[in-house]
Amino acid sequence: MSRTYLRVLPRLSPTNRSRLELLLERFRRRFRVPSRAVVEVTIADDELLEELNRKYRRRSGPTDVLAFEIGREPTEPSRVWLWAEVYVSLPRARAQAKERGVPLIEEVEALTVHGLLHLAGYDHGTARSRMEMERIAEGFLAHHRNAIPNNADAKK
């Protein structure tokens, strides 16, 4: 049973929603996120990300992705526990997808993986750690995209 929850405040096509759900499950397996841990991913607007950025990072303005580690160990092993939350800005993803010349869903996936990698312990505080994080993200995303049977809906 999946313990990954995807909340999409703006609408995404069913195909793109399925792609994100598949990405989250692949990430869970690859990075050994326990099955009883809940990962919540929210695709939202700039206003929500700006509010979270100000409240938790003390930075003004919106950002493209935020990730929050909630906990690593369950208080009661038989119960579900919240591991992390990831928030992706759909307006930032749209703008960045346009700049990079990629479909919107690919940018949303890249931002989601970026946030998840932070939760898995990766950082980009130095040039070396940034290169390592980018290498891991690109490899993971390439494998994910190659495994998608039909991405005809990807441009929506």
C-alpha cells in the first residue's frame, strides 16, 4: 500500500498525476523510504510557497521548491508516521520549464526530486555537493522518464 500522498491544488491531467505518483514510488524504493512513512507532496501556487518560505526559512518571496523533514522514526511502530513534506510552486515550474524548453511535467518532476533529495540527505552548499546532487537527480529522472510507457500527455 502506498504511503505517498500527492495534493495538487491546481489541476493536472490524470496522466501527469500518475507520472508524479510513479516518480514518488520509485524514489521511495530507490532511497529506501520506509513503507510506513508518509511523504506528502503538494503542488501549489506562489502565495503558499512564499508564506512557507517566510515562516520557516525567514526569506521573502516565493521559491520553486521547499522540503521539510518531519521525522525519521515512528513513535509507534505499527502506526503510520509522517516523514516529510515537499511543496512545489506550479508558477515557478511553468516559468522554468519555458526557460529550459521542457514540458511542464518534467520540470515539476525535477523540482519534486530536488526536494526529495534534500530529505534524503543531499545538499548543494558547495560546488562539489551541487554537482553530486545534480548527477543523482539527472540519473534518477532519466531512468524514470525512460520507464514511462506513454508520455503523450506530458506537454499539458
